[in-house]
Amino acid sequence: MRAIKLLIGAVGCAAVALGALWLLQGVGALHIRPILCFADCAPVQGASTSWAVAGLLLAACGTIAIIYAARR
């Protein structure tokens, strides 16, 4: 059971980091150039409400996973 909680906590940390990235990109506070493109690769211009909401939800779920994993 301890290994499962450790795995849940690690996934939660990754979810919080990715959610924060999506949130910052969604509100327009962070701009990252595309790294690998297979077709017409154009960077996203401006803020995106859908990415901000998705990032907020993913970060919240990751926080819940970390809290669950930290409980005894």
C-alpha cells in the first residue's frame, strides 16, 4: 500500500507541474516556443481560457492526489 501511495504522490506532483504550465500558458503569462513539429508549426498567440481551465483542474487533481498520498 505504501508503494501505491508513493506512486500516486509522484503522479500528483507531475500533474501539478503540468497543470501549472498549462495554466500559465492559458492566461498568457508564459510563452514557450514549440520544440518538435511534424507539420505547419505555429506558436499559439494570446491567452486561451480553455487551457487555463484545463490547467487549473489538472493542478487541483494533482494537489488532491498529493494530499491523499501524504495521509496515513
